[in-house]
Amino acid sequence: MSHPQFSANSAPQTPNASVPIGKAHHSKPQTAWTVRRTRAQQRTVIPTRTYDMMWLAPNGDIMDLRTKAPAVSVFEDAFSAFARGALIPTKRGPVAIEDVLPGDHIETVGGDVLPIKWIGSMQLDATGIRKRGAAPECLYRLMADSFGYGRPAPDLLLGQGARYLHHTHALKSFLGTPEALAPVSSLVDGQSVVKVTPISSVRTYHICLPQHRVIRVNGVELETYHPGTSASGQLLGGLRDTFMELFPHLSELGDFGAMIHPRLSARDLLALNTA
């Protein structure tokens, strides 16, 4: 028995089926299939910069390391508090920040004397070449005697990571304490504190003590380094491990210890001044 033959592009025909005169078969339009190409997702590339560290090893040796890490504020703030020439109150007297070493003992505002455990530094980008669209990095010049005799003395240059001790009774209703740490950028008024762009690259520094403390640098009360309570939310994924690699003397964020004072943002200060 023979079987009906089917073409590849038509439906089976019924044997001896009649077709009315004047009407032709119309095959169902074929849908054209195409392959839709999806655009590959581009990974966000985080720019990096060079950081230098010195730290005190458990046996008392001074270790040093130069490495590249993300050029983002949570990293940069750990290396950008004091510019060259800032006078650190050591046990043997004021010493320029570029000359202190891990193991040197620092006098704190609270009266205790603690050893420097870690010193971080980086070269300031005065031309904006560190990443596309970056602006030149600035410093803040505190003019001599702006906050009283010898505060500072002489002029003091600070970086974006510097925070000063802010005193006001208005803070009591806000934080329950009359003292808090505020960014030095909030002091800019064009006269006593001036934002400046250096004409050439400048190295900036920060120091870490066994505990978070306030020290007098050129007579101005400034904090030693602490990543702050918001760091855990900023250091997501692999960023936390990368960040902790910059502090070889510590194992985890909790090793920085408690903060000696709460922190204020520029927005917090504005709210205080308008309250």
C-alpha cells in the first residue's frame, strides 16, 4: 500500500479533495526565527592606586609593604590625614609625620602614651590622573592660631581623611556627649581654613595606635585612624579581605577596637547649626 507523500512546507492533502475553481491554496505564513544576541554584562572595574604601609611585628621588627588596592574613599581615608610636616606629639617631643616610625610612643589628649602600631601613606594625586574623570586631590590648610594661640602652630596641612574633635553642648541632645569627631573639610571658610590644590604631588599619612585616640597635631586635636562603624557596610564581598591586607598587624575589623568618640558628617554639622 502506498502512503501519502508530504512536502516539507505543506500540510497533508486529503485524497481526491476538490478545490473550488478560482481559489488557490494559501499556506500559513511561516514565522521567521532569529537568534537574539544578549549583550554581555560589563564588569565594573574599580580603579586602584599605590599604598605604602609600615607596621610593628609581634617580635618588635618594623615591617614595610607597598601594594595596589582600590582607589575608593574607605581605603584612601586610611592614608590621607596628615600631610608632610605635620608635627606628631611623641614622647621625645614633636616629630614630623614623615620621620616617625612604628614603635614610637605617642602622647594622647587623654594623657596616656601609646606606641604606633601602623603607619600608612600615599602620594596625593594633584593632577587627577588616578582614574578617568577624577579631580585633583586637595589639602586643607589650617592657618596658624586660627583656633587660639598655638592652634595650630605653625600652619597645618591636612588631607581628606582627617577628623578633628568638635566641642559643643548642642551635641548632648544629639549624641548624648558634648564631643564628636568631624571631617576637617567642614571647617573650610576661605580664611582660617582654606582648601588648596598642591602644584605638585604631596605625600599624606595616617597612624594607628593600639586603641582609637585623639592626639594634638600642631596643637589641633585630631583622631588617630579607625575605619569607623560604617566600614562593614562599605566593605562588601572581597573588598573586606583586600582592606584587611593593608593592616597586617590585625586580623579582622573588630581588632580596631571601640571608637573613643562618635563621628559627625558634614550633614550632621549643618543640622546642628540650623537647629
